[in-house]
Amino acid sequence: MVQKERLCRRPDGVSWSACAVVVAGLVGTRAWTDTSVPVPEFGGMFTSVCVALLGTVLACMPLVVAVQLRRRPRNTAAVWWAGVSAALVPAFLMVLAAAGAGMWLVCCVVVVLASCAATLAAVRGEGRGSPRAARAAGAVALVVLLAAAGSLSGPYTDYPGVWAAPQGDASLSLTEPQGPEQGGQYTLRIGTCTEQGGWAFDYPLISESVLIWLSRDEATACLPGGSSILAYIAGGTQMAPIIQLPGLRLTKQPGAQRA
């Protein structure tokens, strides 16, 4: 009887410890991420490979539990921990798309390891432990998933509108695109000079951020360069992104979202 109580107590201890680590890791993730940036900066192929491996490991956990449950149908703690892993996969990928790579990924690794360890411990525990810790972690993971889904609305691809210099001596107006993979018209004013032409998204994409090309009439060019100049988001926030042109930085005006 004493031995049985010890076996029940051990899975519970692992489960609650994993729950505490998951909550602490998610708090650290929240503290380190910055989803206000308009253009996420990724760390090249290394980050992509790590994300792929992370997603693969977490995606396999529900499958492992499903196989085990055919032999241990009452192991509800393992089911809940597998659900935690399944919820954290899209949540972390959403945050990565909204905030880019950063120190917050360290917290993700800790959370993933804790979730996987708790799942395996629950499977080995054969349903002897209580699922309360797993349910608590599952509720937290669901909240994180919903919060991550709300962080994806970045305006860094929303080029149409009015962009202006802080001093008001320069402005760029972009009309709505005429169709999918198409652009619109632009009007660039620098002092007393006015330049007009068409704009279009860069295709095929040559970087991880969205770029546009301004195709202009060289006879009325206000900026040095050839028949086309490259423009891209170079900073700011989601509420006030900054567009970069050759020698010129303009901020999106919130009161004039459409030209």
C-alpha cells in the first residue's frame, strides 16, 4: 500500500513541477517578445531548422500518447499533456511570425522540454497520477494560443496610405493595389518637387521582409537613381511603421490610412 502511494505521488510531483516550469517559461516568453515591431528579423536558416525540429517533436507527442492510450485507456493526464504540446506548437510559430527571433526562444525550449517530459512521465505512470496539473497547464496553453493568434495583425504589408517626414517637408502617397500581386499609383513630394508613377510588390521575394518598387518617370524624379527605386519597412511600430527610400525615411500617418 505504501509503495502504491509513492508511485502515485511521483507522477503528481513531476506533473506539478512541469506545470510550474511551463507557466514560468510562458511568462518569460511574454516578457521577452516584442510584437509591436513591424518587420520581424529572423536569424537565417538556423532558426528555421530549430523551429522545424521543435514543431516535429511537439507534433509527435499526441501520436505517442494516442498509441499508448490503446493499452492504457484511463491515462487522462497523458492526454492533457499532449494537448498542451499540441497547443503550444501553433502558438510559438505565431509569435515567431509576429515578433521574429529573440531571447524569448530560450523560454520556448524550456517550456517544450517540460511539456515533453511531463507527457512521457504520464505515459510511464500508467494513469496513476492526477490530471489536475496537466489541466492547469492546458488552460494556460489555450490562453497563450488565443493571445498569439491576436498578435498576427501586423501592418507592415499595408503600404497604401500617406507616409510623411516628421518635419512635413516630404510625403509619399500610395493608392490601393489594383489586384493580387499588383500595385497601384504613388505620388512623392519633396519640397516643391512632385514625382508620380506606379508601385508594385517585389516579386519574387528577395528577402524575408516585404519590399516594393517605385517605377517612375525619370524626367520628374525627385530622388536620385534609375527608373525604379526600392522601398521597404525599416523600423517603427505597428501603429507607426517607417518606410525607407534612398536618403529618406517616412512614417505612416494614422489619420490617412488610404490614399
